[in-house]
Amino acid sequence: MVRKVRAGRDLLRTAGAVTKKLAVWLAEKGYATAKEAGDAGERAAEAARELPAARDLLKRLRAFTEEQAPRGDVRDQMEGYWRVNRVTAGALWLEDSLGGRQIGPVALPGELCRRCKRGWTIAGMFGKVGSRWRLLEAWNVYAN
């Protein structure tokens, strides 16, 4: 949903609950099996938690990039969709979801790293300042 619709935190949370109810209704009417409805309900509950968290992370990443002007020359700038492969207290390791290229560690404050989840995707621009990767712009964050 987050890739297709611009929505606020409350709508993102509500969408998960409504989708879960839809899955139950589909099973009751025979349009889905109980297992399919259960799986869909679990995914909907997860989405109700993760979509608002991803939106919150995006706001914080944008604020971070606006506050932190890179000091030094930026080289190897790359933009795209980057899947989070590894998270530590002060860094992320990412993989380009289209080409498979990996970058990291990308330096971020620990508070931001704690909000990132393995498997999420950060759409944005990254570059090297000196020998370190930095987040230059954040366009969106996608939960699984």
C-alpha cells in the first residue's frame, strides 16, 4: 500500500485491520481457505504495525539529511531502492534491489538504526564522503 498510496499514519494502521477483516469475510464466504485467510490476517496485522513505523522512519531520515550537510567531497553517488541487509548500532549495510550491488557501512545515528529493519527498503541517494558511505537524500521507506 505504501508504494501506491500516500496516506497518513492512522489510515496506514486502519488499512491493516480492515484487510484482516476482509480476509476473514473471504474465508466465511468460501472465496479463500482458512489457511489463506489466516496468512492474510497475519500479514495485515504486521502491515498495521510496520507501515506507520516505516513512514515515521522516513520523516526522521529526511530530517537527518536536511540537518547533516556532507563535509567533504561526495563521490560514488548512487540512487535507487536499497534493501537493508544488516543493522548495527551506528550503521546499515544495503543492497541495491535492482542490481545487487552492496554498500556499507552507511553511517547513521544509533537512534535511526534502531528504527530500521532488515528487509525494509530505503529509496534515496547515497554517496561516499571520504571513505564512509552517507545517506544524502531519503525519498521513501518501504516495509516488507
